[in-house]
Amino acid sequence: MAEGISLEELQLAARNHGMPLEALRWEITPIGLHYLLTHYDIPAPDPATWRLEVDGLVERPLSLSLEDLRARPAVEIAVTMECAGNGRVHVEPHVASQPWLLEAVGNARWRGTPVAGLLEEAGIADGGRDALFTGLDRGVEGGEEQAYQRSLPLDELLGGEAILAYEINGEPLPPQHGFPLRLLVPGWYGMTSVKWLERITVLDAPFDGYQMRHSYRLRQEEDEEGEPLSRMQVRALMVPPGLPEFLSRTRVVPAGTCTLEGRAWSGQAEVAGVEVSADGGKTWSEAELGDDSLGRWAWRGWRLEWEATPGEHELCCRARDAAGNVQPLESSWNLGGYANNAVQRVSVTVTE
Amino acid sequence: MAEGISLEELQLAARNHGMPLEALRWEITPIGLHYLLTHYDIPAPDPATWRLEVDGLVERPLSLSLEDLRARPAVEIAVTMECAGNGRVHVEPHVASQPWLLEAVGNARWRGTPVAGLLEEAGIADGGRDALFTGLDRGVEGGEEQAYQRSLPLDELLGGEAILAYEINGEPLPPQHGFPLRLLVPGWYGMTSVKWLERITVLDAPFDGYQMRHSYRLRQEEDEEGEPLSRMQVRALMVPPGLPEFLSRTRVVPAGTCTLEGRAWSGQAEVAGVEVSADGGKTWSEAELGDDSLGRWAWRGWRLEWEATPGEHELCCRARDAAGNVQPLESSWNLGGYANNAVQRVSVTVTE
């Protein structure tokens, strides 16, 4: 693991924030605890003049106010969202970017109108294949001045559950989550869910901008095309048990029965199980999975009663999904430090 | 400035978060953008069984539910709160702790019941001199297992505007801000405003625990008693203008008139003025101060129209208060890296 984080990376860590892992206790992450990654600055659009434009290869371009959008059919879905860079600090050699440890996750109730219905209303013109989502957030990245922009195949959108969200946990989006409107694509890494949405443009091919062509691809070398990131890898995280030490965050746990608990999710398939190890991954016990009452796109709780004996222990948790994916024990490297779902390791000292 | 931040410090930076400086645009900081420092873990008390105990040298010990507290006289005050460690990363030699740059600040509307009234109701018994505030948050620091605890002189509390707050920005406190109840001491650094309050104990002398005796003191050496930190130093911060580069956070500004704006505050006296420099502090221009409609304990807006000419510029802002305090140009060192209110410096590239 990297021992020296640069000032540039610290600047990002001070702006963007993870969800402290004890907040895994809340099935629905309270506002202010959900992870946040803002590429540029948080915009402050005026909701009175803001419009969502739908244009490009559509039969009927649309220009919609927030009230227009709120008047459309609405759904509310609980969605676990994770940054594609979660776990980046644990890959070697070091990748300089937002230095996430493991906290870049959250689970919220998002309310909005289905993207599919809006695209159907606009009508896809001949040749329409992909939809480009453009945010109001602007900055420079890789030497290119740009708005934050990502595209998705129309097949994914017309057959899927993506929404244009204007509420989180029953409240209007706060500025940092994309006020007044954001895209929300269940099961996908967070980069897909464009915030501060101002435009949806139907194209005849995938968008080729910076955030598609350069960022968010799995590759080993700069000149390699690589594979675009899409759905979240399977992962379990645990609430670190016991008491923390302020600076080191090492944990002290009293001997006896200790409830280990956490949440698990996968964008690829339903969570099939979670195992827990108290010896650094040598032996594993099956945890009890909580119910799936929040639906397919939200994390599931898990718990296991652990008989804590005095001494040093390394606790690990490992999830698997119904598609046969299992978390690896070790991190693997790629150029962007993406999609590192290696098992969490929590060192604890159990006292008499 | 430190070039290498340790993994331990990064762990803190990933948990605790600053207010991204573009959020200075909001007079009242939205929930989720206000800075947060949590020494240990965020507790999750059950509001149905939670009580505030008032004990020690009082004539009538009290045990109050959240409803009891909400039924008491209520006030709402706008308060700017800053961490005593804000600016720590800029002091040299490096101080290893929560690695704040400049973002450890926020301004919120807090609603609650005055501490003075509650203490008067309990009645101070003979010898009562200080009040100890104990939070539900527990951990290990400096080798000592402890709850987070800080005391204040009764003179400060009985004559002051401190409240026991149960709402922020019109909503119940979220978990991370101290649900269900926190102390809020206007004008003081944030360490004073104990979160997740469970007990107020009247003592015959200042509390001598870790957070009083070791932390939050200005001193040059470990064996020095030093001065306890109390009220916030004067400081101005600006919204970094133009567009950011993702990783470096350097700014690009188009040539022409550029509005520089920000906020200024002091816990010592009213803000008397803010100056702005576009040449790294060699020459200064007086900014226009906004009104003080939020009251004495909130920050004040400021703005200045800057004629940006092509080239590299270092923007600075410097506040002064009515007690004659002015921000220094350079950081000064102390053992804890506290109270560093050296002027902010923002490097910008102005393009044609």
C-alpha cells in the first residue's frame, strides 16, 4: 500500500469524501454520509431557469423544467452506488488520482422519472444508438476543457431501470448530489450517473469524449483501448468492530461474543452469500444474509457472531454473487486503479 | 508544505471531510457540505431511550428526553464553525493528524435551547465553576480509552449564547452532526461544540481529561502547559475562480472582469474588512463587505471585481477584525498544527 500520498491527492481527498464505514449500520445512508466524487466544482444552477434539453437523433426534441419532470410518472428505488475507483489506494504500484481506501459507497432512496419513458416520448429517430448525458460541471482533465459527459447504449436505457432523479431520501437533491437533476443507473459504478444534468443527446454511436475514451477503462497501458467499466463488482464491507484509535484507526475489541456486521452488493447479479474470516483469510465462516426488502439494486445486510479471543486478529469479509463472482484476496493493478474489489482487512486487538 | 501524507492521515482525510471551497457561495452551508471531524466512530443512539443527564454540583439534577428539550425555550442562530486544525497541512515541519488544507469550515442555522437557561434550572451548587460536556463517542487517543469530553467555565456559559442544538438548517441533526443533541458554542473552534451529548456535569474546576490537557493547546513542546484554544482566529476564504483541473486543482480564468468572492469570520470580534491581492500579497485592494444580516456569529460575504490579465497570478485574501487582528501572510508552527490562519493563496492561469 502506498506510504506517501501527494498534496494533489490530498486536495482531492479533502473535497471528496467517503462514507465512514460505521455508517454501514444504516440501511439507507443519511444525507451527508453517502460518498461523493466531484470531478470539477459543484455547480449552483438556478432552478427557475434550468431546463433539461433532449435533442440529437430524436423525433421530438424536449425542453423540460423541473416541474415538468416532477409531473411525469415517478418511481423510487433504493440504489447502492460505488465509485469505480474505490479501493484504489490498495493497488500497487500506486495510481495517482482520488485516493479512495474502501469508503466510496452509499445506499440511498432515489426518486425520479424513468429515462426509458422520456426517450420514448421524444422518439428515437433513425440511426439513434446511444444517449449522451451532459452535466453542468466543467473543468480541465487530461489537458481538455470539458463538461462532464458520459454516454450509454439506448438498449441499456430502454430496457433498464435508469431514472432521472430529483430526490434523495425524500428530499430535493442537495447541491453536491446533482441538484436539480441527475441520472441514476442502478447497478453501475457511479461515474455513469451524471450529476447536474442539462442535456440528453441521442447519437448514432457511443460518445468518444475524455470520460469514455480515457477514463473509466480497464487497461494496462496508455495506448491500449481496454474495456470500459460498467457494472459494479461484487463486494462486502464490514462495520469495523470495537473502539477506534484516533490517528491509526486500529481497533480494540473486548474478548467474548462480538457481532460482525456489514453490507454486500454486486452490480452483476444478486448477492449469493458472504463469508467472514478472523485469521486473515485462511479459514472462513458463512455469515447470515439479511432480507432483500430494499430490492435488487440495494446492498444486503449480513452478520456473524464471532467469539473474540485475546490477541491480534485480521478480520476479512468476502461476498459472492449469483453469477459466480467472488471477491479476490489480493488487489490487481490497472492503469486507473479501478474496480479493485479485493477483500477488506480489519486488524483488531482483542483484550481480556 | 508536506509532500508526503501518510496512510494514517489519509484514513482520517477519507472519513472526515472539508467543505469544498466553491460552497462558500452558499450563505448557509447545505447539509453534507459542512465540514466534519469525528474523533472516533459516529454513534447511533436510540432517540426513544436517549436522555441528557445534568449532574455534578447542581441543586436539582435533570434527566431530559429529546421531547423535554424541544419543549423548552428555543432559539435559532447562524453560526460559522471551523476546526482548530484548519490549515494544518500548511505548517512546517509537518504535524501528523487530520490533514486539513483550508476547507474545515461551514456555516449553518442551528436551533436549540440555551445552555444558560438549563443550568439556571438545575441550579449551580456551591463551588460549581465549570461544566463538563460528555459525548457518546468513544475511542482511544494518546493511549487513553475515553469518551469525547470538553469543559467550559460557567461564566462563559451563563453569560453567553451557547445552545444545546437539535436541528440544523431546519432539520433534525443528522447522525454525523451529533444526533440527537449537541453543544454549540458560537465563536469558538469546533472542538468545543461536543456532539452526541449525553451528560453535562458541573465541576469545581476545569476538566483535566485528554482533550483539555493534551489536545487543543497552543504549545511548542510536549512538556509545556501551553494555552488552551478557544475562539476562532480571523480568516477570509475565497471561492477559487474559473475552472479547475481535476487532479492538480489549478485554476484557469479567462481574461477580463472576474468577480472574486468569499466569506470572512472571526470568533474574537466583528469582521472589519477584507483585502484582496492578485500578486501574492505584495499589493492589496479593499473588498466590498456584504451585510451582517445573519448576525454576529456567522461569516460575512465579500466581493471584489478583478481585472484579470493574461499570465500567472497568485490570488490572496486577508481579513481583519474589530479587535485589530489581521491574518498573517505566513503560517506559524505549533505542536498540534492549530489555529493557522495564514492567508489563502490561489494560483490561477489567466488565458487570452
